[in-house]
Amino acid sequence: MKKILCTILALSMIFALVAACGPADPPAPVEVAPADPAPADPAPADDPADDSADDPGDAPPPVAEVATTEPTWFEINAELPGRIAIITNTIDQNEEEFRSAEALVRKYGAQNVIHRTWPVRFAEEAEMMITIMSDLARDSRVEAIIINQAVVNTNAAIDAARAIREEMGQDIFIVSASAAEVPADVSLRVDLALDINNPGIGRPFVEQAHAMGAETIIHYSFPRHMAIPMLAARRDAMAATAEELGINFVEVAAPDPMEEGGMPATQLFISQDAPRQIAEHGPDTVLFATNCGMQIPLLAAALEYEAMYVQPCCPSPFHAFPTALGLSADQSEALINFTVQEITDATIEEVARRGLTGRFSNIIMPAPMVWTTVGFMYAVEWLNGNAPQEVGVVDMDLVHRLTGDYAYTLFGERKYFTWQELEIDGVSFPLMLVGNSPYITY
């Protein structure tokens, strides 16, 4: 059992970190805001062409849309069988993750759903992350934890929680999203992991760029991100597909927002370098960056200099587009004032008004919100005995159905990701499900 396998490692990590830094106070609960990012009855979505793919070498399969009058998961599961905790990044790191957790707190109550956040500089604060997870694990009423994002140092924090639960003789169901650490290590610690299919998205990304008429792709990143296997695999697939299709692929090193200068230095670099790249390579250049904080200056440059943009790093209709296009003051305002369909329609209109139709695209679903919500729904099904109870087994069909039910609350119809097991270099990870959503060209 994975919980037993991790105990010795966990205890050694806890001892080393506490000895070095001393204990930290657990964070206070997040205050719940009145806004709801997932309205129940927005207008139905358009039916964009399907550009997703099962793996880097296969043509994209169709995404099923099942017409049904059956009640959604939210209508069936009005009450929770136990307390569930959700850990997200802070609101300035990824607002959609944060807001999706808030929505579940509002729906089920703070007494049933606990929302915590990782420290802002999580890469340097492993001890605080361990404290947060340990605090939740010591609460015997918490039966599941959803982690979105599972940033660096999450593995050590999970080990601490597993060790505490072993001592208590009580199991706990752990879901991670967008895991940043080595997949083989992540799969030893979690019961389910969800993410965009980064290794598999490299080919459809470049094919989408090719269909839009791109001649060059600029890939901004930094060593910390390129040390993440899934992001490196995406980069490699993008480069290989670009070579195959005759597109120039250029890697540009950007400052790491976790290092000296922080996010302001990274954003300043993007705002200054992107125009230089467009001037050198021409307007038929796709700009892409691996960090969320880079997206607004990157997209703003693409709009100003009439370049191209296929998708954000964490693809979603709410990511960067509303602010860069002037549809909202910031992402927070967009999430409060627009449904998914409304922001998509407004984006299409504004891109057309600027005379740039066909040069920008995105996926149809808000991926960061999907991870939190579908992970939460699956944990409830597990607690109710409706998901496999065996360690190391995940019901992919259930994940698919829950995705459709959540999409119904966003669009008024069921839409789906193409889910599969993560595979890197021929090695599969059955607990780590990755999916892609079709593109929509604005």
C-alpha cells in the first residue's frame, strides 16, 4: 500500500525540514467571496472544430457530446459524505484555481469544504507546505484533499499527511492537479492526478498554428520549468512537429518569476522581448510561454503587433484574453461578470473588431476550474463507494462522465476532454489522467 511505502520517507523529510527551519503556524481559512465563476444556465456553446489528440503521434479523435436529460452530478450529490479540503495557489498565481475552490465552498458550506492556499513563494517554503498538509491530515473529519496546483514540494507535503494518517489508522483520498514533480514519484503518493495532456498537446498545438498560417513559434521558458518532465515533453513534441511542418521553432530563455526580480522582472522581459521577436521573424509568429504570469504581456504584444497566439500555458477562455483585450480590468472581474460562453463570444467579437480573426485561439473549457471541480466530484464518488476502492485503480469512464456533468453547468450541454493515462517515453502512469479539449479559433 502506497501509504505504508511512503511513511519512512515522509518522516525523514519532516524531521530534516523542521530541524532546519522550525515549525510554522497553519494558515487561516480563506474568506469566501460572493461571486460564482460557474453559473448554472449560460447559453449553449458553439461547436468548434476538434483539434485535440490522444498522443503526439495520432490524429485527434472526436470528442463525444451526449444528449441526455439525466440530472447532473451536482443535482444528485446535494450533500457530502464527509469533509473535503481543497488547496490552491493564491489568487495572484492562478485565479481560476482559487475561484473554483471558492465556488465549492459556497455550494457546500465552509463546515464541509475547507479552502487553503499554498504560500506565494512555494518553491522556497517547503516547511510551510508541510505544515498546511499536516494541519489538514490531523483533522480526522477531513476525508479527501484536492491539490490544485501540485507545485514543487507537494510530494513532501503529501508524505507528511500520509505519515500522520498512518499513525491515526485512517485513510485519506488525495487528488493532485498540474503536478510539477516527477510523474513516477507523484503516482506513488496520490490516488488520482489530473492535468492537461502536455506531452500530447505539442502536436495539435503546432498543427493549430500551421492551420492559422504560422511560420515561426517562439517558446519562452526557464530551466525550472524545463526540468518538469511533462513540460519538457511538450516542448520536444512542439519542436519535432514544427520541423515536420516546416515551421521555425525558437526557444527563448526568460527570467524565472520565482527568482530575483520576481514576476515584475519576468513580465517586463516578455513585454520588451516579444516585440523584438515579432520584428525579427514577422507577424506570422506564434508566441507561447510556460508560465501563467507571462500570458498577459505576451498576448498584449501579439495583439499590438498583429502576431499569433494559439493558447495560454494553462488553457482557458478566462486566461489572459479578457484583460489583454480590455474586456475586464483583471481576471477576477472577468470571472465574476462573464460565463464561459459569454467570455468566448466577447473574445471572438473583440478579436474581429481588431481585424485579427483567425490569428488567435484557445481551448473551449476552463481547464484549471475543471481540475478542481472534477477532482472534487471524483473524491465524493470515492467516499460514497462509487469509484474503485483498490489502491492504484482509477475509473477513467467516471472521470469522463463527471467532466461532462461539470461542462453542463457551464454551457448547458455536456462537453468532454479526451482523457488518457499519462505516457512519457513509453512509460504509462495509470493514476495520472491527462486530457485535451478541442480548440476554438477566435
